Amino acid sequence: MKRSLYLYQIPHEFDIQLMIKQTCYILLVILSLTTISCDPMGIHPDEDNTPPKISFRISPSSGDSTTSFVLDGSKTTDKEDINLFLEYRWNLDNDTTWDTEFQQYPYLIRHFPVPGSYSIKMEVKDRHGLTSQAQATVTTWGINNDTSGMIDPRDGQAYRITKIDNIWWMAENLNFGTMIPDTQVAADNGIFEKYSYQNDPSLQSPSGGYLAYYHWDEVMDYDTTAVQGICPPGWKLPSRSDWESVLNDGRGLLSYFSEGGYSRLNLTTIGIHEMTKEWETIDESPCSRYWMYFTRDFFKTYYFKRVGPCPYVISSTPIGKYSATSINLIRYVNDSIMKNGGALPVRCIKSGDLYE
């Protein structure tokens, strides 16, 4: 029994060799880890090391002075290293000085309170010191202070106005003409006729403008070639291109141009009045979630129970199932509007000097 126990305690030759191999492997691993930990920044880089493949984007690409912009380099990759070894820094005004130190976190969140366009540079460094750079642009805007007022000489009514891209816009809906009942269709009788929400001409929107609606024929003064139409002397109806030049610049159709927005244009979300229909009496105020306005442009198609001029309208949301943009023919709002017609609010514009 003692001999058997003695023989069991002596390792077999094969086991000794295995122990030696395991020990050597453990020593090799320890040596490798020691080399990496003692050389974290790559004093001895691989000769085939390449710089990071950089990816830089800013989200959103534009906004107002309160927007939180995310500077994002998270999609950057490196052929030789995992992303945990990469470091990032940013130059926020594209000058010769970096505004942040290198950091391992690939994001930076910033506000740009001064309106303008900023070219932002990001640099990424791998653990061997090789770098890559990229630039992206962000646009920010603030409150539009280019505002004034005007008086319609026809009835003495005063309107706030705002200037955007060298065009003066009425910052309130037009409120000119004689009110007719909501169920009556405007007529070509030499009198500009309007609808008032709930048949109450005293109701106003939160921004102060009156809730007046017009049929397109009245807006155009029954002349499809009209430019001034129902607008005050010296002012004109906006065309499709006039609306698009203001709205298609990346600024928020609702956040920037609607009531309370930084543009001071205060487009009202009062929706559309379907011709010959009574106002919903349960509503105390318009409940639409979008704004919609006439242009003076049209296309001849079936509308208002006849084939004739059908106006293009501009909206803060795509119009109907046939549109992926904010401008389309009014007939595509819904089938009832196509058959009965619709009344919308009106804005007028004046190019150049206000007092020309």
C-alpha cells in the first residue's frame, strides 16, 4: 500500500512536460500583458499601422440657439485597434486652436447661441499616435428682429410684418373684406368676402392675428393672372417660389415658422374651412395641428365641382396621400374639399424696401 501511494504521488513524465508547457504559456501571456500595459500609447507601433478611418456627423444639422447639437464620431473605425483605444477632440470654430483635449468618448454636445454657420473639425487619434481629421457644418439661428408694422389704407387696419431674405411678410393673417356666413359661397360681386371662424370676426389666434379665411377665387379677385389680388396696395400674393424660398432652408416648418417661432412669421395652425359646411360648434378655437396657406399659382384640373383652376397651397405637413412635400394642389386635402372647395388664411408680401 505504501509503495502504491508513493508511486501515485510521483508525476508521470508526460505530466511534467505538460506542466512545463503550461508554465511557459502563462509566462508568455504575462509578458505580453506587461508589454501592452507598459506601452499603452504605442512606443513600438506595428510598422503596418494605419490611421483611423474617420466618420463625423452632427445631429441635427441645423437648429435654433436653444438646440442641443450632438457631435458624433462613434462610427469611426481603426484597422488595427478596437474603438476603446481611439481618442477624439474638436475644434468648434475651425481656427488654429483645439477647443477640447483628447478624450475617449466619441460624442460632444454643444449649443451655438450666436446665429450663423459653423465649420467644426474633429480629430481622431489611435494608440500609436496616428490621426485623422474631418469637418462638418452646422447652422443655427436666433430670433428674427427684423420686424416692423404696416397699415392697410383701405380700412386702416394695422398688421405686424417681418423681413425674411429681403422679403417683407405679413406676420398676421389678412383680415380684409366683408364677412359672409360659413355656409355661403363667395360670389364675384365686386366685394371682397371673407369667412370668420365660428362666424365671429373678433376671434384671434394666440399671436394676435384674426381668424379669417378666403376662397381662392376671392383671393385672386377672380383673375387667374392676378399678382396683387386681395392684398393691400403695394403688396402681392406669394407665389409657390416665394413660399419655397423662405421655407426650404432646413428650418423647422412648425418650430421656426409657426406661432411663437423664431422667424416671427407666426403662421397660424387654424387649418382649412370646407366650403358650405358649418363650423364645429364644440370647438372654442381652431384645433388643427398644421398651418396651410394659398399661393397664387394653380393647375387646371377637377376642383370645386368643375374643371378649372385648382390652387397650390403650402403646408407644414405633406398634403394628402399623394404628396411627400409641403406643397400640393388643394384638391388633395380630401375628397370633400375637392368637391366643395376650401377656404384658407392669406398672407401678403412686399419685396425690397418697405417704403418704396
